[in-house]
Amino acid sequence: MAQVLEVPNSVMVSSAAMFAETLVQTLDQHDSVTLNLDALNEVDLSFLQIVCAARDHAHRTDKAIRLARPATDVVKALLWRAGMLDAPAQDDLDFWFDGASPQ
């Protein structure tokens, strides 16, 4: 069973270290982590960097990380601004949008 991690309402540079530490600890303690982004309403690139690094770590350590639901509008807007949706790989679409194309 996946451990659900409730992502705080804000993950910005000022709070990124705390979120990263919580995510790493959760991944270390569980084989599967599900991120719930429902409360997240303020993000910057540090959030994407942490999640991308966690995805790589999970892959290397034979663990799983996923989203509880497809990326919220706040996260989707950040992904567009970061250029991550210009030509996304299928595994990125699978992770962020359950395989669907972002609208």
C-alpha cells in the first residue's frame, strides 16, 4: 500500500528544504509514495526540481512515486512555464497527467 504524502500549500525556495527532507524520508521508509497536491497553491521551480529528483531516486531504488490525481492547474501552469510540457516524454505525461495530454 502506498504511503500518501500531503504536500503543503506552499513549496517555494524558502520551504523547499523541509519538503525535500519529508519526501526523502517518506521514500526511504516506504516502497511506494503517493503525493496529494490538493492543498498546493503556491509553487516555484524548487517544487519541480524536488519531485523530479525524487522520481529519479525512486526509479534507481526500485520504488514508486505517483500523484494521487493529475497535476493541479497551479502545477500545470508551472510545468508550462518551466518548458517541461513543450515536448514531454510519455513517462512525464504518465506521471503528471495519468497519460493524458495537458490541455
